[in-house]
Amino acid sequence: MTDPLALVAPGAMGAALGARLVARGVPVLTALEGRSASSRARAEAAGLRVVATGELMQARWFLSVVPPAQAMTLAREFAGWCQGVARPPVFVDLNAINPDTAAQVQAVIEAAGARFVDGCILGFPPKGDAPGPTIYLSDDAAELAALLEAHGLQARTLRGGVGAASALKMAYAGINKGVALLGAAMALAAQRHDAGEALRAALGQTHPALLAQLDHALPDLLPKARRWAPEMEEIAAFIGPERHEAGIYTALAAHCRALADDLDGAGEAAAVLRAF
């Protein structure tokens, strides 16, 4: 029988990964004490086995898949759960955090007596028969990569040890999400000067692939904007505060929060982006 995995507070990505593994015969444990009703609903829909928090320590692997602002909080919770456990699960951080933050999480986990694996997820949650995202893991996690590959997920190991997977995520998200947020900023600015339609026409003529990408990305980012803000700050820290380009991502973090506030309020910017 395959050793169980554990994850908590399953969001869209965590629940989808868990559901794929459960469907392929891997027991996935979760604990829901203090979690939201939406987390409970996602866990139940994914077929995760709900257990008491202490029972999570029976898993072989513990996958941390949470918003970046919660990565350290979960690491500290996990460290507390390790007390008195002879062989705690291997803690696998798959969050959008920069290498320095990953090193801080590693220190917390290893001080608690558990092993740490650095990782990241590139792509969208798996749906149906689609391959889903690729999970990248530090080069000491070949066993986990093989397990995931054998049970319906794509996984790779990276040379470079702890920090390599986190660096990959930062660079990838800086391009992928950065393009979407820059597109949103320019669409809004153009509309303020009555040039929105002309901008769309020009992009369609000269950069049709980019326009198609923005057609999906602009409305899609709106409900995610508040969660993306800390990720932009992680990317700025990854670049380094001494470098001018880090300021791009600090500004994009503020841009994310402004979009989120607008969505929660008047919704004027959201309406422009949906209509672009």
C-alpha cells in the first residue's frame, strides 16, 4: 500500500492535486480544525481523508500548498505538531516563496527534527484527464518525484539543492503574472485616456498571441489579485532590494492590492478589465 501524504487548508491547487492522487490510489490526509468552510468543502469534494491534526504525522510526506503569506505560518504549525514524534513526515514546501524565505522555512522545519524539501508548482490545477502542472523538487526528493509521476502528476527534480525550485518559481511567476499585471495596468491607463479600443486593435494587429493571453488573464487575475500581492513582494526580494528592477514588483504588489480593493468596492477597474 502506498504511504499516505498529508496537506492542510486545501485551496484550489492543493485540493486538485489531492484529488488526482486519491483517484490514483494514494491516501491523502487532511485536518480541518480551524479551517474555513470552503476548505472543508474542497477537501470533501477531493476525497481527502479528514483526520485529527496529530494523525497528520502518520504521513510519509507533508505537502505545503498555501498562499505565500501563509507559508511560514504553516511551517511553524507543522513544527509544533512534530513535538514528540519520532519520525515526522518530510515537509515539502511547494509555495511561491523566494529562496531566502525557503531557507527560513527550512530552518524551522529542521529545528523541529523533520526533513525539508524545496519545491514549486508551475501550471494550473489538474482537471479531468489533462496532465496538470509540473511539480519541481530539490534534487534530494527523487523518491517523491517518482511517487507523484506514478500516480498521475508530473514531477521533476532540479540540481542545485534547496532554493533552486523556489528561484524557478519566482522567475517564472515574475514573467507569467508580471505580463498579466502590466497588461492590466496599461489597459486601465489607456482607457483613462480614451485609447482602450485603439490599444486592443493595435495588439490584435501586431501581437495577436499576447492579446489572446490577456483576454484570459485580465478577468482571471481579478479574484486572485489580493493573493498575488505577497507573491510580487517575494519576487522583489528574490531579485534583491539593491537592484532597480525589484521596484517593478514592489509596485505590482501595490497594483494587486488596488485591484483587489476595487473588486471589493466600486468595481470600476474590474469592469474595464473584463470588457477590454
